[in-house]
Amino acid sequence: MFKNHPKGLLAAALANMGERFGFYTMMAILVLFLQAKFGLSGTNAGLIYSVFYFSIYILAFVGGLIADKTRNYKGTILIGLIVMAVGYFILAFPTKTPVPNQTLFLILSCIGLFTIAFGNGLFKGNLQALVGQMYDNPTYSKMRDSGFSLFYMFINVGALFAPFFAIGIRNGWLAKFGFAYNSSLPELCHSYLNGNITPEASEKLSVLANEVSLNGAVTDMTTFANEYLNTFTTGFHYAFGVAIIAMAISITIYLVNKKTFPNPAPKVKAGSSAGQNIQMEAKEVKQRIYALLAVFAVVIFFWFSFHQNGLTLTFFAKDYTDLSGIVINLGFVTIQGAEIFQSINPIFIVLLTPIIMAFFGWMRAKNMEPSTPKKIAIGMFIAAVAYLVMTLGSLGLPLKSEVIAMGGLTDAQRVSPFLLIGTYFILTVAELFISPLGISFVSKVAPPQYQGVMQGGWLGATALGNQLLFIGAILYDNVPIWLTWTVFVVACSISMFTMIFMLKWLERVAK
């Protein structure tokens, strides 16, 4: 698989896979952890989630500037790994739930998240730049695209297994203290302890409490609510600890293979012949920058929609999806939980990437391959279809506020898990049409003297899309579920039609 590729590619891919394993362990459980730990509404948890996701991409731009300025890519990457490990440690340290001081402990958790985001910013883009530098060697230059495909696939191998470990640790910790998993209980326990539970929900809590209690009937509901929440969230804390182990493995792999990674090429001095070769006319530079800014504006709406997979789609898995049939019994632990759906997207990426690449290769051979802007427009259409499926599948479901009042839905009232699985499948196809091709479009169109800034612009557009994620959480809590998904259908459709409107111009600029 790695034949004809630079020696350092495998080491870089493995180091990245370990880091991504830790990162996606956290992302699989983050928003549910915030709700279970602090009793936050979906809106408030979504706001923290969106700010965190925004920070990851904005700080990746900052990390790139730091590495470019110092020309110390290897050192910056190593510091990033260490800083991330510190952030995971802050989240992994177990504290009592319900927390004695919500504001203080929530601030501590946000400090941990910011630390992870900053470390990720130092690591994420710079390791990719390091891989790119491997292919600056003429011996390997023709293998650049396939090299990045392998690198991207290893990212998703790490992301694929992460949710299973997170669920296994949380459920194993519950079982150790005589409890079974139920997705509705943390919210019910917080409502009970806060004194704002409805009579219907209180009755539901009593039924579920006895169902999940493995050590006999529950006689004191206050004691049960406190113990269940504390055990549930402690399991989450230890799941964050898995990320620390993954980071340690990545650091070890990185240090052992550090010498195989290239040193950055020297900067081209102003006035040199190389510098002159990359200059363009001012008019062409402006056209290219305008084209890229237009694409950046469009993809904001894609990321706003796509990254709902860790937010409102995860809420939907917890609140509306029948999880009773999705159980993996390993003997020593049972894998069951809303978080399991976070593995669906990386599974499909690993499976579909070779198929999509082969499909484009076949079309290329037939001179039928669409231009990159056209592929992005197609990707927007596919994303709109994904949320249209969710819209149709959510018709007739009660409001979130009604679900809370009812104390959660029964399995018979919930929808089939195949609704989410099908949606993730379609969204993954859309991602493969947009994410890697968008980066390719930027690298092709950006004026040579602005390559770094324009790649940063792509990250900035992604960050802005992520910052808007909280809007989905607000909608989820306050309007019919089908209407929430309809907003994303509209957003992706607007993006698609905007790309189509600009298509000839973008294709002309990209030539």
C-alpha cells in the first residue's frame, strides 16, 4: 500500500491516526457529556460545541502561521501533541456529578476544550504540511494525491473505532456499579433533582430506574438520580482518558520517526528568479481571490449543515432513535448508545473513498469528469438530499419539549436507526464531493504567493460554518424536528444554486 511513497508517510499517518482516535473519542461523547455532567439544554450544549469546533479551525490557521514564521514544523507538531494531552487530562479528571458549583466546573471544562483546540491548531495543519513537503521531492511528486488519500483514510480508521471505546468504557463503568445504560435517564435525573420534572416524566423515571438497576428495586429516587448521574459521567471522564493514551502513542510514534520527516524548504527570497516565476498579473490575482472568497462563502453553509452530525443528529439518536436493536455484547461489556452513530461516517469514508476515486477515474478516462466547482455543486445537492430524508423520516414526531414532558419516548415510539444510517451514508458521499475537492480547488486557484493565506481562508470558512452550528441546537429545542432538518435542506440548496450560478466563472478562473 505504501510502496513508492516517502518513508515518512506511514509514520505520519500512524501518528495522525492515534491523535484522531483520541480526538474522535472526545467528539463522539462531548455534547452528551456536557448535558449529562451539567444538565445543560441542547441549546447551551450546542453553543459550547459550536465555539469549540470554531476554535479548532481558526487555531489551525494560527498554528500554521506559527510554523511558517519559525520554520519549525516538527517542533510545533510535537508541542501540539503535548498540549492536546494536557487538555484531555483536564477533561478526564473525574469530578462529582451533580457538580457543587456549575459555573466553576463548566469553566474548567471549557479551559480543557480550549487547550485541546489550541494543541490541535498547532498539530493539525502542520502535519499535513509536513506530508506535503515529502512530495516536494521529484521522486515522489506524482504520488501526491494517492499519498494524501492514504493519509486521509488513516484519519478515519482512527475515527471509526473511537466511539466504540468511549461507549465501552462508559457502559462498563455503569455495569461495575450495578447500572445499565439508558439514553433518557441523565436528562430525567437532572429534571428530578432540579424539581422541574412533570408527573408523567416522574412516573417514567421510576420505571426506567428499576429497569436499569441491576442490584434490585430502587427505593430512594434522589439517591438513585445522584448515583446514576455520577456513575454515568465518571465513565465519560475515563473515556476522555483513552484520548490521553492515544496521544501518548502518537507522541511515541512521532518521536521515533521524527528523523524520517523532511525539513521545510528554504523560503524563496524576494527578487530571486524563483520568486519572479510565480508572479501573476494583478487582474488575474484579483479574479482568483474573488473566486476563492465566493467558494468560501458557499461552503460555510455546507459545514453548518454537515457538522450537525456531532450535534443535532446526535441529539436525534439519543431522543428519537430506537437503540434497542443496536447492541454489541462483548461479554465483559455491552456496546450500546447514541454515540455509536459517530462511527458511521468514518466507516463509510473508508468504504466509499476508493469507489468515488475509481468513479472519477473512469469518468476522466471517458473525458466526462465534471470540473471541481461542478463536483462541489453536486455535493451540495447530495447534502440537501440527506436532510430531505431526515425531514421525511421525522414527520409526525413530537417536539423536543413534549418529549421532555413525557419523560422520553418508548422504543415503539422511536424511529428506525436506518434513518440515521441512511442519512450518514448520503452525507458521506456529499463530504467526499466537497471536502477533499475543495482543498484541491484552493491549491489550484490560489495565486502562488497567497497559497498559505487562501488555505487559511478555507479553514476560516469551515470555522464560520462550525460557529453557526448552535443555530441547529436552538431549532432542535424549539421547533418541530422536521422543520429543523428543512432549514438544512434550504441552506444546502441555496449553496448548490449559488455554485451553479457561478459555475462558468469559476471554471474559467480555474483553467
